[in-house]
Amino acid sequence: MIESLQLSSHDDVAVVRDALAGMEPAGTEEEALDRIRVLEELKAACAAAQAWETAAFDHHRRRNEADRGVAESRRGKGVAAEVALARRESPARGSRHLGLAHALIGEMPRTMTALTAGRVSEEKAMVLCRETAWLSVHHRFQVDRLMGARFAGTGVRRLASEARAHAQRLDQQAAVEQLERGQEERRVSVRPAPGNMAYLTALLPMPQAVAAYAHLHQAAATAVGTGAAEGRTHGQLMADLLSTRLTGQDEAADVPVELHLVMTDESLLGGGAVPAWIPGARPAAGRGGPPAGRRYAGGGVPAAAVHRAGVRAAGGDGVSASGVLRLAAADGGAA
């Protein structure tokens, strides 16, 4: 057993990482559960350590830039992106982690103490910071104190709701201003999901969101009750009704779209099984039949135009400029 372990460099941390990687699974149920608990606490402690290192990196970078005469307004510009690179995450998430580090260290000491001790997860700490981000430092300290006893046994959603309630009670004027800012951020976005699906997300003011959902829910329930469901579940009907009422078409294939694909010539013209890629998304592959990309390009999606297809460069994920093809699949032909 290790009596004490002093970590003073990244090499020391790597030793701990390698030791965990080589740990044999537990031999009993009790030992396995104990390890799960301690490892969860270790994850939280690592998140706290990362927060300290993130703040330290930001401090060192800004100080070095000040020494070089960089204008104050430009200091620390690339810190979030470099933090994201070190964490192997997106720049947006790097920015959130940078904000979390400063909030935990400077404004939420009880949450930081609990995170360091493994009594609260990084997810819960991030939720608390998010729900209090618009408060003054003084009020944020108060929420931090009030929520200190609620970490154990409280789920993420419940914790967020309680923190939001405390924040709104402590500063009602700021809460109203926050709600008004939230309405200005309404938007619609789309992101890929497994199985050639996608998430269509609308960020709306609460009354409009509830009204839209209730309308779809009632319409789907009516279809089920009148026997018009045609074997579809209530959830499937809601999804179909959403698509139908947004596009004005009964079938998704009837909606004119332009789809960007990257695929090999073998997959496009022959029997190649390499899946096509939708840039910025994921492979468009099918199981037990021709790849989905070939169906799109060959007219399987009637009103769709495949704007671009290309050949992957050998040994990489790039597209060879000499292998770019232009397709017009709206009529099933290629040019």
C-alpha cells in the first residue's frame, strides 16, 4: 500500500495514470463497489486539480504577455483554445472549463472544496456555476454556501433547480434581466445523432415551447385514438407531425434539399462498401444493403441534389482535389 504520494510534476501524475491502467479488476462484489466509489471521488479530485491548473495556465500566459508588452485587451486570447486542445475537446468546451475554473476558485469555494474531496461531481459543479453565472460575486457566495449541504443524494436537475431558485430569490432584478437575455438567445440548431439521424433543437421561451410540445402531443394522441397511427408509436407520430408541419410535405424525401457528401468512386459507381461522409457530421452508412450515400447519390432521395463527392486521400481523412466529382442527383443522373 502507498503510504503517501507527493505529486509535483506531470510525470508524477502520469505514474498514477499508468498504475490505474494496470490495475486488475476486483475479486469480490464489495471490493468492486468500493473501487467504483473511490474512482468516482478520484475523478472529481482530478477535475478540481484541472481547474487549478487551468487557472494557473491562464495566469502565467497573461503575465508573460504583459511582460512582452501585449495590450491588456488581447491578453489570454488563445487560452481557452489551448485548454481545449490539452483536454482533447472543442474550443467551446475549453472556454466553459476556463470559466468554471475561475468561478470555482474565486467565487464558489465550498463547491471547490467538495469537488476536491470527491463529494460532488464535475457535472454538478458545472451546473451550479451555470445557474449562478449572472449573479454578483456576493450573491454567488451566498448560493455556494446554501448549496453546500445539498451535494450528497441530490440529482443534477434537482440541484440546478434549487440553485436557480436561490439565485432568483437573492437578486430578483438580475433574474428578470437574465430571463430577458435568454429570450434574445432563441434559436434553432441541428446536430448529428447515431444511425443517420439528427437532433433538431429549438431554444424557445418557455410558453412557446410548452405550447408547441402540447400541440404535437395532442395531435399524436388524436391520431392514435382514431386509428390513424398506421403502426407508429406516439413519439414517432410527434416527430412525423413536426416534420410535416414545418416543411409542408408528407414525406421528408419530398422536401428539396442540397446534401454535401464525400465518398470514394468505388462506393459511388460500383460495389464499394466504404461509407460516404457528411462533412462535419458522421458516416452515412447502411447495414445489410447499399451504403446510404449511394442511395442519396443514385436518386434514392428523390428531390435531393448531391452537390459534391470526392475520393479520400490515401492514409488520411482528407479529400483529394484531383478526385472531386460534381453530381446532380435530383434527376438521378451524374455530371
